Amino acid sequence: DDFKSRNPVLTIGTFDGVHIGHQKILLRLKEIAEEIKGEVTLLTFHPHPRLVLYPDQKDLLLLSTRKEKEDLLKKYGVDNLVFMPFTHAFSRLSYEEFVKQVIVAGIGAMVVVIGYDHHFGHNREGGLKQLQLLSKVHSFQVEEIPEQDIDYAAVSSTRVRKALLAGDISSANQLLGNPYTVTGKVVHGNHIGRELGFPTANLVTEDYKLIPANGIYAVKVQIESKSYNGMLSIGNRPTFDNGKRSIEVNILHFNEDIYDQEISLQLLYFLREEVRFDSRELLIAQMQKDKLQTMELLS
């Protein structure tokens, strides 16, 4: 795919979550692209560099899977999204080679937009200064994203993660500028929900996807191109087996077989914490209340 005819305006980064901090940076790229009749081009890495460089660290929590990120970046005006396969060999490229091979030969960037603290190349030894020097050799322009915008983006990511882990979905969604989305494949569960009159779809998500705090949430469920209201339960089913953590959604007014399908949940409201009920009857009564509240909130 030849980008070069399209005057790429390039930025580089993980853009996890594509939150309001990232959106501000993308807006700036769009302005430049309009000035030079170019296209907003974003280079990101897959898998996440930390997974390759530190495979033993199990604490990486990502706000978006590759597919979720693709959808969001398209929505915010990225014309060309380039996923660079991140490998050990790639991580050893010097920053000069990275600029020559990827930015110049590969993408043909006209303008490269990066933040004051952006580092690239082996041992992160390339930064803004080096990029400005190389830009003269390879005739592209460099624009710096102001420090406060970069800090804002970094702070936003941390705050989104904290809010989600605390179950504060409204703060997270405000910072994201979008409802937090969890995409997963529907698998067979233990059918407890069905016996209670609330059949649920059990979801399996990618390993590094951040799953918010345990509790009950009102959600919109995307199945293919249709949207349904749903009640999401994240937790360990304390009334039954206190088993392994599960993600189960009761889709209101829906009764189709969706096993093995991918569905997406947009988390909109936190209804209540997960609690243990002394009987099935008490749990069913509470779920009826949750359902009414969900329908009211999402109507």
C-alpha cells in the first residue's frame, strides 16, 4: 500500500484507549493534514512492546484490544493505521535505522508529530532532538506536541485505569470521551442464569484487557450491527460457587443462540456492588430490580 502519494502526517504511539488526551493529539494531526492536503497516519505496535520485552510481567492492563483500537482510531479521523509487528529484532533497530527504514522508506512521512518525551529506537535513545536533526537529512518536518498535552494524555490513561478498577464508570467514560467497551467471545457457562430466569452470555476476553471492578453494570450490547440493552455482572458469583471471575451479560428482550460469536459491551452505568444473597429468591428479586433500573437508565 503506497502511502507516499498521500502526504502522510505521522504520529507514533500506543494510543491505548484513544481517550480525550489522545483525541486532542489526533485533532492537531488532522489540522496539519488539512493544511498540506495530507492524511493522518498513525504508527502503533502489536503486540504491545512490554509483552515482548518483559513477558514475565503479568501486570499489563490494556484499555483496548487491537480491534477496539482500530475502530476508535478510525472514528477519530485516522486515515492510515499502521500496525508494526513488535519483535526483539525490531526493538534492536537504532533510531537512525528506524527513521530511515520505517518513517522515510516505509511511510514516506511529510510531517512527524511527537511529544517532548517521546523516545524511539534501541534503548529508547532517539528523541525529539535526534529526530529534528534527521528530518533535515531526509526532508520531512517535525512538529512537537506541547508538553501539557502529552502530560494530559499520560494522566488521562492512568486516571481511566484507576476509575475502572474502582468501578467508577462515569469518570472513566468522561475521560475516554466514549463508553468503555469490553469485547469478547460468547462461551458456555454453567447456566445458573437460565435457571434463575435471567439467561446470560458468558464472555471470554483477551488476556491483557482491563476488566473493571466487580459489580453489576447497565450496558449496551452490540451484536453484529444491532444494539440491545443488557445487565452485566462481573465477579465471582458469591451466592453460588464463589468461583473464578466471570463476565456475564443478561441481554434484555433477546433470545438467540450466539455461542462462539464476538459481542461488544459498552459499559454505561454502575448499578451496585456484587453481594452474596442468602437465597435464590432474594437474588431473583434483586435482579428484577436491577432489570427495571437498567431499562430506566437506558431508555
